[in-house]
Amino acid sequence: MIDVFAAIAIGLGAGAAAFFGALLLRPSRHYVPEVAAALAPVPERTEILLTGPRVIDMTASARQMVDCAVAEPLDWTDLVCALTPLFGPLPDQPPQEETILTSEGNPDLRLVISPQGPDLRLTVSGPPLGLGAQLRLQADRADLDRLRRTMALVPCPIWQSSDSGQTLWHNAAFEDICAQMGCAADGPCPFDLLPAEDEDTQVTRVSAPDLQTGGTLWFEVQSHRVPEGWLHVALSIDAIITSEMSQRNFLQTLTRIFAHLPIGLAVFDKERRLVLFNPALIDLTALPADFLSVRPNLLSFFDMLRDKRMMPEPKNYQNWRDKLGDLIAAASSDLYIETWNLPSGLTYKITGRPHPDGGIAFLFEDISAEVSLTRRFRQEIETSHAVLDCLDDAIAVFSQMGVLSFCNEAYRDLWNSDPDITLTETGVTDATRLWQAQCRPTPVWGDLRDFVLNLTDRAIWDAELDLLCGQRLICRVEPVAGGATLVRFSRIGAVVPHPEPSLHDA
């Protein structure tokens, strides 16, 4: 019996314990909010206190909002610059009555400006941030610090301006450029930029004076439209401008040089369009200057030459035009040289030369005078040869080096030799050996060889020769212009003048 009562007591005790334990562990509707409210962080006030235009006190939250140091002196102008991006434009002077401003991006965020006698209190209020927003804000703050360090180290100027041209933000490189130009970084944009209203991106090449060196700074500014106005990125192109100016000066120098050349010059680029010509080309080809100024292509250029009758008329011009590619290839490899005999009687020498970057340069040279002089000189030589061939005396002319350069028909008949049909040159030694073989012994040949090769103290002399066939000859040796020597063989019985006695008769 006692055991039964003991078991009942133990069961009742365990049940009571379980009941009260469950009661204690069950969440209470009234207890949790109180605990949460007690554990929730108290929001920090964001207030700024001014006396007149000077800031005399501000909370840590307000100092963080304005982004200033603890002991940094501030005034109303500094607050306007710091709070305008958050709450819109603020008045230039501290207001005399209470003013409430709301943030454009967050209507729940408000700025209350309250005059309090000689003081002015600025209070910023808004909904508290949740834990997720705080974590996101912390991550964004790290990104912001990283971006600020990056913008500070970027060597090219970057800035943001309003539609009116006022600078809203800039990096350190922009501030350095403004210092070189002698203007304020937070003032109007120092560059003359006129972004188009109907375009979101624009590239402008601008220049500005460099007050430190006295030179000129050149930039290529890329402007991108943003909600607050324009974002500008300036890239220095001083090296490009210097290169372009050097190239332009070099081209002008070449143009001035080419202007005085008597040879016509036509330079075509890799697209086969005319990029450079000189006045001599107009004079030689009679092509209009306005036609050359519009940069015709190579085919149009030669078509115009044909129309002006300034090139030989090919038998089939269409086939020749189709083969113009071969002409271009030959000129590109420095192998194109032609002589044009024009219908007007002029003679042009056309030379094709490769030009840098795949271009081609054609040279037009008037060689009419040279050709005419060469023809006339050749005609005179042929006439002289014909006259000498009509003489009965055998004539041989040796050059200064002792080489037989000419002999007439009587010489070939007398010595039964034609030097023109041999591939090698005939020297005075070879000639005297031929003569000696057909004459009786005489000491004349050594003297004749010495006379031909001697350039000083030369005078006309002659000697008699006896051929093996019994014929007698008079050999006359005479110096002629240019160090040459004329040797003439006359048969005895012919009238031969003797201005001087023979050296061997003495």
C-alpha cells in the first residue's frame, strides 16, 4: 500500500515539473517585444549646431555624414556643399525660420533647420537601418574607399560637370591640370567643351595653355551623359600632336622641295588615291589642278592622261587598262621604267617607285632634249664614220687606255682584219703585233706603243713601212683630243703632207 502511494506521489511530482517547465519554456507574447526593445541599439542623433555662419558643435554621426575631422573648422558654405547632393540646393545664407527639406532619393529622410535665437540647429532624421542594410552599407563603404583610392591614382583627369558647365566632382589629376592652367578646380570647366544635346557620348580634342612651361597641353576629352550632367575623361595626346605636327612640317618641307623639281611627281596611297603632286606634274601632263586636288584614283589618273593625249595610245586600251594591275605590281617592286613617245613629239621617262605603307610614286621626266641630243650625236658619229670610210688612207684610233676604238673600211681591207666582229677589245699591243706580222722588220712598233700610252710630250711623227707583199706605206701617228691617238697608213704615191721630218729618217 505504501508502495502505491509512493508511486502516485512520484508521478504527480514529475507531471508538475513537466507542466511548469513547459510553461517557462513557452514564448510569451508580452515578454519578447520588451526584450527586443531593450536589446535594440539606440539610434544616434545626427545634429549640427551653428552660431552665425560657423559650426560650433556636431555629433559623431553628423561628422561622418559631412566627412570631416573632429577639429576641422566648418561654416555654412561647407555644409551647403556637403548636404546639397543629399537634400537638394540649400540657401546661400542660414535661414531665419524653420525649414524642412526631404531627400529626393528617400522621402523618409528629412533635414530640419531650426533657428534657436542666435544659434541654428540642423537635425537629420530618418528610418533606422536594418541589419541587412547595415551590412550592405558596410560593403558599399569598402567599395567606395577602393574607388576613391583608384580615382586618386588615375593619371588622367576625370571630372563631372553640370549641364551649365560647373564642376561638381573631380579627381586629383584634374586638380593638377587646373593648377598647370592657373584656374580653380571647383570652378567652371577649364576646357572649351560643347557637348551635343542629342548625343550621349562625344569626343572632343581641346588645348589649354601650360603656365608652368609656357607650352600647350593637348587632350582628347570623352564626355558621357549622366543623370547629374556630364562625366568627362581627358586623355593626354601631346605625343600624338607632336607627331602630327612633325609629319605635317615634314610634308610641307617635301612639298616646297618638290615644288622646284622639274620632274613631275604623283604619289598614290595604299588605296591607290592621289595624295601628293607637285606643280611640275601639271606642267608636264597638262592635267587640271582641280582634277588632281580631288584625289583621283590611279585608273582615273591614267584615263585622264589618255584623254589629254599625254601617253602613247595602246593598240587595245581596254586590255592595257586590264593589265594596269601588272603595272602597279611592277611599280610596287621598283621595276617599272618606260619611255613614252608622245604624239606631240615629246619623250617622257616614266618611273614607278614603291612608297611607304603600300603606296606608289610615279615620276614623270621630260627627256626630249636628251633624246634629241643623243640622236643628233649618234647621227654625227655615223656621218663621221661614213666620211672616214670614204678615205683611201687606213685609219685606226686608239683611246687613252690604248684600246682600238675605231677603224675605217680602208683599214679593214689593208690589214684584212675587222675588230668589230670580235668579242674582246683590241689593244695597241694586239694591233701592232698584227701589223708587224705583215711588214718587214722595223723598230717603229715599240715607239708607236709608247706614244699611244704616253700622255705627255706628244707630237706628230711618221715612219715608212715595207709590207711583205712589196707595198710601201707611210705610218703617221697624231695625238687627238682626250688623250686618244690617230694612226694613219698611206700608200706611197699618194699625196701625204710632211709637216715634220721623220724620227727614223734622222
